[in-house]
Amino acid sequence: MKYVFFFLTIGFCLLGINSQAQSDVGFYDITIKVDNYDNDTLLVGYYYGDKQLVRDTLYSSAPGSFKLAGQDTLDNGIYILLTYPDNQYVQFHVNEGDKEFQIEFDYNDKKNTRFRGTEDNERFQAYINLLSEHRPRAVVLRDTIQALAEKNLPTEAFDKELDAIDAIIIKAQEDIINKAPQSISAIILKASEEVEVPLFEDDAEAQLKRYLYFKEHYFDNVDLANPVVLKSGVLSPKVDYFLEKLTINHPDSIKESIDILLDKMEPAEDTYRYFLSTFLNKYGTSKIIGYDAIYVHLVKEYYQKGKAPWVGEESLAKIIDNAKKLEPVLIGNIGADIKVYKEDGTPISISDIDYEYLVLLFWAPDCGHCTKMMPKFVEFNNKWKDSGVKLFAICSKHQDKTKTCWENLEKKDMLGFINAADQYHQSRFKLKYNVSTTPKVFILDKNREILLKNIGGDQLDEVMQEILKRQDREDLIPKAAVK
């Protein structure tokens, strides 16, 4: 059994957080003594996911003496005591049935914190002291081994010594986990345990199988259904790693990974709520092209189905409405065949245009960014217009302002485009293509499938080259291999 020695790597700067749902006990009495501390204030804080929040402000009853006490609920988790003016902190654990104890440390030497009347804190501090004792030598050994290995020199003696230190640390971790498996310390240490991946020897797909096994078992040592885990400081980084490093960077893969996480988190109400809300905000505001599909998925599968009961009726309606606007123009969907009108009143639809790829540009005469980017669109059109790529520019102005569309075509050098407008918005193109701002760009293939969108004029040329390269690669695939 191996553990990731993140404590040896980052020292003692541990993230902490308090639980919102793990304690029914409404009494706590924690005495704090800070030697050589002249300030009369201590800040009690905690972490909630990746956020740092304030729990309480303590004022000294005598020099260096503080008390955290009350009849309200002090939830299980990890707390921090922040000192002034250095803004450094020590941390302590609160476990069920372990809420009356003493903490003592020196303002000038916070590493040597002392606890009385709390077994979990005493055990964990002893573990921290053990790390402090062995860490300097472990660092030297690792650096030495690396240097010797780079010179192809033997490292056996140093490997043996480092293994001995590792064995001591692992034994200390296992002792804590086995003695109090539900304690905060055990949760932290268990989460740092490495996933042991089979070698899959003599298998041509060994590397792929190792990756899939590691991803499937990545959370084996973290109970996502335990509410305290959210506030232990270990969960948010692991979730980020799971989604950003272990999940293929494609909306469909990310959606699948998110569903797996939320399913495991659902029994822990706070954890489920925190991450569902976090995911919605993250992917709803992401600038990465295509990630809006993740947002729409979350809305349809969770919010629209009543799985986010904490959201108010008005807010929920806005969230659902926003997703409904986005869904028709998700990458991979078929764009609507809108009918608009040329300057002479002749109707024109997307299906009337002969093209291999169509750049659909929604613009406005008074749009500053449109004016800035228009030379790039013109440059693109001149380069690609004879290669089966057409640029269809639709002015977003209506009613009597439509005339400004035509007045600006020559001024902006747009006469080489296919230009159109819809004076009375009969096509409802703003709704069908979710045009709330300009410029708005879509690239469609000959079947009107949306390949890309929200691309800047200065990116169009590079993007089109990549699309053609991808098409060339797909054309090389034998038809018999395509099912």
C-alpha cells in the first residue's frame, strides 16, 4: 500500500474546511493559548470547497488567551486559526464527540502546536512532527538519487535508505487510519493513498487499460457520499484532476465524468449541491468553444428534472430558458435554414447557397468590434471564396434601421460577401441562432451541421485550415472501416 506524500512535498500548509452536516452536538469549548502573541485578535476560518470562509473572530480574555465556545453547532471538519499581522495559521480538527480541548502554540514557532484532550489532533500532530523529522533527509535522498540516475551511477544504497523512511511514514499513516477510520485525519490520509494499477503485462493495450483502470478507481479511497469530505481540503483538487487530467477534453466525455461524480455525491447533500452549482457556473461561463453543451446537459438532466431544489423558481426559469436558447446552436447540431433578404428584396436561404463550408456572420453597422474585425473577414473571404467556402453576412438591424446595413457594405468593403438582412425579423434568426451580440460567427458544413462557432475574424483562416486537415484525415479512412 502506497501513499502520495503530499505532506512531505508541501510541508504543513494543509487546506481545511468545516462540515455543514455532520454534527448534531450544539456545545463546544476550545481553549487556545498563543505564546508571545501581542495581538488581541484571532480569526477562525475554514474552507468550503475551494473557498476560504470566516467562521468566527476571537478576542483575547488575557494576553494570548482565547476561547472558541458556544451552544450552537460546531460542525465536524478542519479549522484554521489565523494570527495577525503575519497572516499565518495553524489548523485543528473537530470530530464528533471531540469538541472540548486545548490548543497551544508559539506565535514565532507555529509548527510545534500542542493539543490536549483531543485524540485525533494529538495523533495528527505526532504525524506532522514525524514528517518534520524525516522530511529534510528524504529531500536530500531524492535529489541525490535523481542526480546519480542522470549520470547512470548506482543508487541502491540511497534507494534503500529512502525506502526505510517511506516505510516509517506509511506505518504512521496506516496506524491513524486503522485506529480511527472515521476521523478527519483518517479521511485526509486515506484520500492520499495511491491507486494500485495492475500492469496488464503482455497486453498490446496495456497502457490504455492502465489509464482506464486508474480513472475508474481514482475515487476508491475517497467516500464521496461522506459530507465531511467536501470540507476536508482534499476533494476539490481531486475533482479538478479527474475532470481536467483524467477525462478526455471533449464535452461528451466531460458530461459522462460529471454524471459519475454527481451520482456518487448525491447522498451527501452539501457536496452534491456545491459541485452541481460549481459545474453549472463553470461551464455556463466558460470561453472554451463547445463547453456550452456541458451547461445544457446539466440544466436538462438536473435542474429541469427537479434535482436542484434549492434554486428559486425565478432563477430556475432563467437557467432553463438560457439552456433552451443555447441548445439549437450547440456544435454538432443542424443549423436552422433561415430565409432572409438581399438588398433588392430577393429572398435567400442557406439552402440556396452552393458551398462546401459556410461562414455565417451576424453583424451590425454600429458594432465597434464588427468594424474592427471586418478587414479580417474580408481578407478571409478573398482567400477562400474560390475554394468552396462562402461567407454569408446577415445584418442584425430591423425596421427602418435596416437601411444602415446596405449603406455600410461598400464602406466596410463587404461587397464580396453574400449580404442579407431581415427587416421584419420574419426568419427569427436571432432566436434560431441565439444572436444576442455581434459579431457572431458559425461555420457550417454542406449539411448545415454546426462545426464551430464564436470564432474571431483573426482566427478564421487558421480554423478553416484545421477543418480541411481534419476532413483530409477522415477521407483517408477506408469506407469499409466506417460503421
